[in-house]
Amino acid sequence: MKKVSKTKAQLVEELALLRRQVTELEVLKNEHEQTVGTSQAEEESKERSDYPKAPVRKRVAGLKTANKQLQREVAERQRAEQAIRKSEERYGTILEEMNDGYFEVDLQGNFTFGNKTAVRNLGYSLEELIGKNYEAVTLAEDMSKVFEAYNSVYRTGQPARNFRYRVVRQDGSLSFFETSAFPLRNDKGEIIGFRGISRDITDRKLVEEALRTLEEQHRIFVELTSDYVYVFRVDPTGQPVLEWISEAFERMTGYTVEEFRAQPSPFENIHPDDRLATVENHRRVMEGETTVIETRIIVKHGEVRWVRNYARPIWDNSHSRVVAIYGAAQDITERKKAEEAVRRNERVLNLFVEHSPAAIAMFDRDMKYIVASRRYLVDYNLGEQNLIGRSHYEVFPEMPDRWKEIHRRCLAGAIEKADEDPFQRKDGRLDWVRWEIQPWYEKEGEIGGTILFSEVITERKEAEQELTKYREHLEELVKERTAELEAKTEELQQANIRLQEVDRLKSVFLASMSHELRTPLNSIIGFTGIILQGMSGEISWEQRKQLTMVKNSANHLLSLINDVLDISKIEAGRVELSLEEFRLNDVVSEVADDFSIAVSEKGLELIVEVPENVVLFSDKRRVKQVLMNLVSNAVKFTERGAVKIAARVLDGEKLELCVSDTGIGIKEEDMSRLFEPFQQVDMSLRKRHEGTGLGLYLTRKLADLLGGDVSAKSRDIKGSEFTFTIPLRKA
């Protein structure tokens, strides 16, 4: 026998029908009992009467027959009652165990019944729920919706299905319900209330809300991103037909969607040099491969821009052919420009290092060579080997562990150096090396690797060892070794002269190279300034941002080159002072004006206390340069407070200029190397403050040149004070 599945609503309706049948059976039973009692009384009365016996017997027989019929009906109805009770128990169990809530309310909306699920969903016990009005558990904003649903059931007698509203649980929390309501009728078919089946859909609503939020976010992302997204449909001939493309396409290329559709080919705006690669890439996509390619496109106004294109094929249901292509294109023009700028800077750096008269080698974080000077190859007998990309430890397999440990410390930020260090070569020869290793930094302030400055001093060391040996045995060998000692001394002097000449030549070389580097840098700064001023046409905000970074970096590099040039000239003895009379106030005012913007941007106060009418006879430009360096340092390392410039005349012959600040100060242990070249007293500051460590070194050199001196005093975190003293009249 086929089992028929019934809905919960049908089961509820059958239960109501059975209840009505039970009521009817109760009425019939009572009538039957009354009928049986009456028949028995009549029979007894007639037996006592004087009626004739034959009619009596006939009537008694008829009554007995009727009695048996009634007994059969009573028995049948008792079985029906038992079946109804079992059915009620079965349907009651179903109601209690069903996953959805079942409830009944009267016409006033008061709860009269609820199953376990309905009670649990509302957070009440059954006793607490009975008699409570549905308004007490319905959110006020949704009451009109719920009232309209029940009113519709009452007016039409038809169910109201799947209406949604929010309920307030006993603990005050909100849940979303989906309910179907049915009329509840009495035995006469009159509507006396409502029956309902409800389902808690809170989790589903939350998921739906989350999906709607994600869809909205995705839509906004697609429309606002600078990258554009597209969908191509592939027609039966294999040709791509534009189905959809985001608005960012027009912002990037200048073409409207209609203009793009009108082009004879989707590859029309691809740069001619990249079309062959683009067509090949499309062929791979049509074969089912997901691809990424970087190409140039020509936008509407003729500009060439770089894009990174991602394309993914979509197969048909049978996986027999590609029916669509989903893709996205990202504008990478600025990245390409930055990469080209990096490559250009690398070429300049390589030339600078390669032709340096010193032994220089630059390494990445894995101690692999980036560049090495010719002198380095000569000093370490490396011939014409190409070191680029090779490991330092591969080139020198005999490298001792202690040097590897030094390299690790430098890669962690330390600066290491040694005036003389033994280096055992793999052929057994011992070399002596003077070296310095320090980290170099990426633009973001991260350590990119190390740079090694070295000099093989084996000859000098051997000479020193010989001299030591001669001194130990001087009394015994004084006569026979005098000539040799003088010869060795002469050789040593010549070696020192050569070393001095090499040092001088280094300075001359740096000066010449600085001149050569300044010329292209000035062009970069000049032309960048022209573009930023809009003289060559309008530029975008992103272009202005990137060009400003280029100009700032070029100015920073030019400042560094100027410092290197000044130091080189001073060390080479090629600096000539331009002496003139000038007022101290004029120089100090110019410096204060130059730093007014920087001071204002940092929220600092610039205090000037300079006596009137102080006249100096010196090199005005160099005096200003010293003062600029000192004030620049003070502003750079001061985050709050003030920078002060003060001056006074000492004994009518000297001028004392003092620049003080309320900045981070200098630790006592760092004071000794404050005026050394390429030094910053706290290397961790490089992540926050740009600098090469040449400023104070150059300042002291200029002060010496002007016949004066520079000194400093400071306390850590308490600020610093630099004092520049020069004669009022340079002799």
C-alpha cells in the first residue's frame, strides 16, 4: 500500500475534523444510553400489564433486536473513540516533535496552545505563553503586517502563507519568523481563532543580509576601482564579442563602451609592438589556459600606458569549447616608470662603483654580488670574473666563520670595520686587509644588503712586521741593518706618498664624478619642475605625486653630491674662500626664512637672538652653509618645542654662533664619532630621518677652513647645542 505523505497543515485540519467527530459520538452515545434505559422500563411495565401475551412477545422481540443494534453501534462508536484517541496521541506527538512551531490564538490574539518548538523559539514556557497576546511578542514596527495577515484569514477564510516579521523573545533579543496562518473553526464551521505554523529564519536572514552586503560591496568595488573588469562572449566562430565592461574602462582609456564596440578588433588599441604577443595570449586562453600578460595600450588621447591583463576562460557544460572570457586589467604605468627609474639609478650606481679607485663591493641580503669595482677585482686577484649574482662565499670558499658572523651583524644593522685584519687565502697566502662593512637601505627603510669598502695592506703590514723585527734586534743588527732599514724606511715613505696620492686622486675623482652627476640631476629637477608647473600640459594627481617624489629624490641626491663635492674639494685642497664684508643679521635672516616652512609644518618655534650691526669679513656663502647644516639637523631631530639661533661676540675678535634645540639629544657614548663621515649616532633613526652622515663632517671641515671650530654638547632626550666659532675677520 502506497504511503501518502501529508503536509503539516493537512494533519492539523484532519485532527480538527476528528475532534468534531468525537464530539458527535459523545452526543450519540448519550442519546443511545437514554434510549436503552427507556426501552428497558417500558418492557418491565408491559410485562406487568394485562396486554395480551402475543403482542407483548412481538414487541419485546422487536425491542431486543433494536437493543442489539444499538449495542453494536455503541461498540462501533467505542472503537471509533479509541481510534480517535490514538489518532489524537499520534498527531499530538507529531505536533510536539515537528521542527516548526505550531500555535493557536483566539480572535483577540491571545495564545491558547503552542508546541515545544513554538515555545522554545519565543523563549517562554508553555504556562507563560498561554494567555499572552501576540502583540507582546511582535516587534512594534511589524505589527501592521501581522495584523493584516490575520485579518485577511478572518475575512476570506483562506490561509495567509509565508509572511515574515520580527519577534521579541523573552530575553529581549530579536528573531526573524516566517509564518503561515489558517482559520480555527468550531463544530459549526465558525472561525473562533487562528492556527499557525512558524519557522525561525534568523540565520537565513543574516546570510541573506550578508550576501546583499557583499553584492553591494562588490558592485561598488567594481565601479570605483581604477582597474576595469570585463566579460567577452565567444561566438560560434570563435570571435570574442564584448558582453560587459566596467565604468573604469572609460576612465582609464578615454573610450566609451560604444566606441570600443565599434572598433574592428578588440586588439585595436593594443600597442603595435605588443599585438603579436596579445594575439598569442588570446589563443592560449581559447585553449583553456588562464593567463596574465603585461602589454602597452594606446588610450584615446594618444598616451601609451602599461596594463596587466588577467584572463580566465569559461567552458560550456560539456567542456568542449570556451564560451566566454572573464578578465580584469590593471593600470601599471606608474610601476613601470618606477622600475625604469630604478634600473637607471642602478646603472649610474654601477658605473660609479665600477670605476671607483677604491675596492668596493655591494651585496644583497643573501650576500650575492650586485656590483664590484675594478680595484676590488685587482686587489683580490679575481681577474675578469663576472661576480654579479654570485655568492660571496662561493667566490671566497675559504671565508672564516667569524667573517660570516660579521656579515650577519651588518645585515641586522651594525657597522663593522677593522684597520688591519688577517685573511688566509685558499692558496695558503696570508693577506692583511683594512675594511669597513655597513648596511645599505631600501627606500622603505629596510636593509637591502651590505656594502664593503676594503684595502689590501699586505705590503704595508709586512713592512711594519719587518720594522718590528728590526726594532727587537736593533742593538745587535744596528750596523749591518742600517742601510737596509733606511731603504725599507724609504720604501715605506714612498708607499705612504702613494697612499696619500691615491687618497688625493680619490677626492679628485669624486669631485669630477660629482660634476658629471650634477648635470643630469639638474636636468631632471628642471624638467620635473616644468611638468609640475603645468607648462607641458595638465597632469593627473597620481602623476603629480610620483613626479614630486622624483623631484624630491633628485634634490636629495643633488644635496648629497654637493656635500661630497665640497668634502672632496676641501680634502684635495682646491677650495678657495671668497672673502667679503657682510652683516650677520642678513645671513641669519636668510637661514630663518629658508626653514620657516619646515618649522611651521612640524609645529616648532624658531627663536632668533642675534645682536645688531655685527659685521664679519669672511666667506658669506660658507658661513651660511655651516649655519644651514646646524639648523637643518636641529629641525630634523626635534619633534616638539623650539629651535634657537643665538650669537655673541667674544673678546671683540671672535663670533660665537649657537644653535640649540629641544629634540632627541645625543647619547654620551656617541659624541666621539659625531663629526666622522657617513655616521649617524643612532642608526635606528634612519627609518624616520633621511641623511647620509656627511652634514656634520662637512660642517667641521668648513669651520676649519674658515679658521674656526664646531663643538657640541648634549644630553640624551634633553636636546642638543652646537657652537660654531669663527674670527670676525678672516686673515
